[in-house]
Amino acid sequence: MTAQFEGTVADIMTPDVVFIREEDNLESLRDAMETLHLRHLPVVDGDRLVGLLTHRDILRLTAGSLDDSPGAEERRSRASSGAFVATVMTRDVLTASPELSIGEAARRMVEGRFGCLPVVDAFGKLVGIVTEHDVLRWTVERASAPPPAPEPDTKKAPAEAAPVPPGVH
């Protein structure tokens, strides 16, 4: 990999993360997520990551009018009665460390079909979030940048041999 494509999650993550708590009410969050254009909200207990709420989680909960699958009525009922984050959030969340390479973070997101990876330190403290948009923006910036200038050749060309005088071997 060339130097132009090296980097860590810390280089592209959003460090000032909007987060929520398990006891937050979903009704208020749905509108806030739309207004703020957020699709992923880490869920914390204190400063430790305990889950993730996505726009898709909320859609699954509320898009039940056309849904006649088993459990659809219960999902509609929970959505209309003011469910809490804890009832619909994902608890086992794949995370990234700030030191993880951007390439590895991107691979995890693609393979897991995730739109984001919460970024946590060694103690599980939420320190940022990296989204598919962050990775794509980083890639486009590098793909659009002019290639790095070639390094100057510091090797000297071998000196030409002096002509050998006649009669000297």
C-alpha cells in the first residue's frame, strides 16, 4: 500500500459524538435524527459504549403498517406507546480502536454490512465514530490528490572509467 493510502481511524473519525442513553424515549429521537441527519447513535452508560441505535432500527420498529409478519402487532404497539432505546438498540456492536488502520475498518464495515463503527479506547470508553461516509470521503480525497512527487535519486551514476593508455594492461 502506498503512503498516500495509509492512515488510522483516529485520522478520519468524528471525535465529538452525539450519543444517547438506554432510557431515552424513541419518539423524540426519531425526529432529532432526521433533523440532524444522523443515522447512527451510540448508546452509552456513563462514558462506556453499551449499544448502537440506527435509523434502520427505528424504521423496523415503526414501519409496521404494511407488515403482517409474526410480531408485527407487538412492534406497532411498542412504537406507539413510546418505547425506549434499550428495547430496540443493538447490544453486541463491532467497534474500532483509534489505532486501527482505515483499510481494516473499511473491510469490517463492508464484510459486516455496517454503516459505522463506534470507536472505543482500551477501556471501552466511546471516543469517536467512523462512518461509511468518513471512509468514502477519505478515499476520494486520496484518489483526487496528485500523486506524490518522486523522491530524488541520491545514487550517483558510476564514474566512467578513464581510458587506459596504450601499452598499459
